[in-house]
Amino acid sequence: MFPIIRTRTNRQLNTAIQELHDRAESERRRRLTAEQRLERALALLEGQDTDLAARLSAVLQGDQP
């Protein structure tokens, strides 16, 4: 009986660990995608010389406009 319980518990633990790993990987990909979008937005705003572009750039960089 104990080997069956141990095997089932190990399987459940392995499944939980795999789900956490998958979730962490998905979150990492989402974060990288968001960072890339911010970089592209900042690059687009960089060439513009308007007050709105300056304020948007400041907000995207976390500065106060």
C-alpha cells in the first residue's frame, strides 16, 4: 500500500511542479513581450518632437511628465 501512495504522491507533486514551471515560463515570455513593446514604443516616440510624445515617453519610462 505504501508504494502506491508514494507513487501517487510523487506523480501529483511532479504534476504540480510542472504546472508551476509552465506558469513561470509563460509569465517570463509575457514579461519579455511587454518589455519589447515598451522599447518599440519608446523608439517610435524618440524621433517625435511634440509635448505629447515627451509626456508619453516620460510615462513609459516611469518618470513624472
